[in-house]
Amino acid sequence: MTDTANRSEQKQAKLNWNSHHVTQGDERAPNRAMLRAVGFTDGDFEKPIIGVAHAQSNITPCNNGLGELAGHIEGAIYEGGGMPQVYGTITVSDGISMGTEGMKCSLVSREVIADSIETVSRGQSHDGVIVVGGCDKNMPGAMIGIARLNIPAIFVYGGTIKPGHYDGKDLTIVSVFEAVGALAAGKMSREDFNEIERRACPGNGSCGGMYTANTMSSAFEAMGMSLPFSSTMSAVDAEKATSSADSARALLKLIEHNVRPLDILTKQAFENAITVIMAVGGSTNAVLHLMAIAHACDIDLTLADFERIREATPVFCDLKPSGKYVATDLHEVGGIPRVMKMLLKAGLLHGDCLTVTGRTIAENLADENDTPNAGQDVIRPYDQPLYAQGHLAILRGNLAPEGSVAKISGLKSIKITGPARVFESEEESMHAIMADQIKPGDVLVIRYEGPKGGPGMREMLSPTSAIIGKGLGDSVGLITDGRFSGGTFGLVVGHVAPEAFVGGPIALVQEGDTIELNAETCELTLHVDEAEIERRRKEWIQPEPRYKRGVLAKYAKLVSSAAVGAYTD
């Protein structure tokens, strides 16, 4: 055998490093027989077999179109000498399930998605995997699955929705949630309300502001697990299909060079993601998801890391929900690479981190400008930020000994002290808000909505948007052991831990107690004597689980505290 032929054989053995367990040898003839039935021929069994996982569905615009992108990926893998195996995973639409019992399944779906990707690609001995996701939990679920598998992998974002338009304003789904409160408060006509509903979501793509989906896509690009520029592309533009096919080609190179996710997903890569999220004004959900992904990578990422990076990172992108612009606007002025180059110049990024391009962060950004384009204000100059420090503050105190997360952008004041208005569920609070029972100065407490108590840690976009719509955004506080949508802003604190269901201090708050929410000092305090708190603790009785069987019951038994990411393994 010639040296060239020998090197070729070695290369092929490397490319099918995992799938050869399924395809090689006489004893694998039954395996090959089944693969022949789905299109394999004699020459295909030495090629790398690559899982193409996608969450196509018409449940939500976030996922309607992912199958088409998977088709482009499949074609590029064939052209590059690989054998794609396409399979589906699930989605739950946060926006559609919001405010209902169904929202309890949203965070649960993150674990189901992770488990399904791990199950299929591990079970089929894939040599690599590429995942196409759009909605909020597709993305962290995918990355958790990718980290567990640790086979060469890339994440492809399905793309963001373009803004709707009405009365000279850009619209997103949050515009509709806020319109509910405005209509109820008599601040909006029925005609305007109906038109906002009709025009807010003009087509395919994930919710348009720097909400959770765009936050996580930006984080994955910053971590090096997605191609540069891919995180802010529109779902319906041609470049998204091109980028998807390019991602498949990049994955084949990762397989060739045996570059694994855990080579890329280092502690420094997570720090880069957090820094970018702070700069763009991203979602509180990123805290929960990045800690869960880090757990899957066996990396120690804590709430203290978020607070440390927040203190050093300015917010210099003016994006919704508290700002003016949407993700496609950011894309037009340089996208995440421009943001990252500015942060790299400021010494806030680890430029030596490896990425799926095979190059480092600094190498990817070498030709990128390090200043914002003139004539635009989506990205502001680094030394003229919207906020001198990041917007995701970690609050602690006797109400949140394990920590909590506050989003403090877009506010006139970041502290409030007032009487507690206590609600045992999101529905109870929503009824009170819509009935004008909440007054300026009140601090709403929504509890038993945590990971175990909900179960599932529902997002509170309906009550927070109703508060904004009623004009109470700067005068009413809200704390919860549940979560917030990426579209939420206001005097709100989520992820309060320990949660009420396990006897956390939030379970002991009584109507009228004084609560101090102070994001300046990062404190969340119940102004009740410690002896009284202890008396209440002794009298507290854990409620019966809301679900006794099925996926929500299993989740409640397994899930960890929100303070460490609400993971289940």
C-alpha cells in the first residue's frame, strides 16, 4: 500500500472514529442492512455519520422553518463526504404558553431536548452532531446535550424574526403583552390593540428583541460554538441558509481535526459569553441556562461570576426590551462580532479561546472594526454606554440567601421599599393587577412558581408586561421564585432561592410585610425580626406537589435549585 493510500485510510478511520462501531466488520452486516434501507451504499460505510438534530414545528414562528435549514445542512454534509442522519426534537413556545399552566412545561422542555439529543446521537454512535434550534429552550437544551456527548458539534440558530410595524413604531411580541395592560388601563383604543396583535409577528423567527432566544444565540457565538455573525441573522433572509450550510462544512473540519465541544467550552468561553450578554442587555434566563450548560461541562460557574463580570462590563447596545432596537438592527451595524471586537479592545474578552471555525476569538475578529459605525446608535461608543455596569444584578439577603437575579436596565430607580402583596401563583397576581388592586409602592411576591414548586419555574411576562402597560413599571416591585421572560423589564427580581416549595424565606412572607429591593447594594431584604421569621418557619408546612405523575412530577423530584441552574442530573 502506498503512503498516500495509507494516509487516506487513516484519515477515513479518524473521520468515522465513532460510527465504525456500527458499520465495520462481518458482525455488523445486520446494521449495514438497515442503513442500506435509508440510503447508504457500499461506499458510504467508511464516511462519518453526522446527526442533524432540529426542532422544526409549526407550533411557533421560532421553529417554523428549521426543517428547511436542516435540509441545507444535510445537502452540505453529503457534498462534503459525510452521511447525515436527520432527526427531530421538541419545542414548547414560551410566548404561546405564557400565563397558562402550559408554561410549566417550558423549562422542563430544556431537559427533554438535551436528553433527546444525547439519546439519539449516543445511541447511533454519531461521529458529530449539528443542532438547529430557534425557541428559547431549544438552544440551552441543545448545548447541554452537545456537552454531554462531547463529539464534534456546532449549533445553528434558526434566526430572529423581523419587527412588525404599526403607527410608525417597531413591534415585537412584548408589544402585545404590554398592550394588554394598556388596554385594561384605558390607555389604548381597541382599534390600536387589535392592530398591534395583527402586526407584531410578521413571519418566521424567534422573538425580535434581545430576549432569551437572541440572548442565547449571542452567547453561543461568543462562546465559539456558532459561526461568526450567525446569531443575529433574520430567519427569512438568504444568508441564514448559506450560514447553515457553512456550519455543516465547518463541522466536517472539526471532525477531521478531532475538535470536541469541551475543547471550546472552557471557563474562559463562559466568561466571554457573560461579558457579551452584559454588553447587549440580554435576558435573565441566560444566568440559569449558562450555569446548567457549565454543569454539563463540569465547569464551576456560579452567580458570583456573573456579578464579578457585571461590575466590569458596560451596557453599550440599545436593544429591546428596555431599549429601542431589535436584533436585526444590531446585525445591520456589525452584529455580535462588532460588539466582541469592542470588548476585546477593552481587555474584557479572552481572545485566545478556540472556536468552531478552528481559529481563536481574536483570529476571527482580526479584520473587524473596533468602533461603532457612524450615523447609528444601536451600538454606542464604548466610553459612552447606556449604563456603566451590566444590567443583570445578583441580589442576596435574608429573602434570597442563595441568590436571585434582577434586570435593572431601563429604570428611573433601581430600588424600592414597600408593603408585600403576596400571591401563591401567577394567576392570582394577574387578576389583582388587571383589577387595579396593585398600587404604586407595592412589592408583589409571587411564590410557589420555582423549579420544584411550580413545577417548572414559569416566566412572568404576563404580570410584568401588565404592570408596564398600566404605567406602574417604575413604582411597583415584583419578586418571585419563578423566572422572567427575556422581554421583561422593570423593578423585578426572579430566581429567588431557596424557593418557597422547599421552605425558602420567600414562603414566610406575609401580606403587608416590608420588603426592600435594592439593586444598588444588591440586597433583597425582608424587614421582619429574625425571631418572627423563625417562628413562621416552624409553623410552615410544605404543600402537596401539584403533579403526582408524569413529566412534571419527575422533573420536580430531580431538579436542582435555580441558584445553580435548575439542572436535573
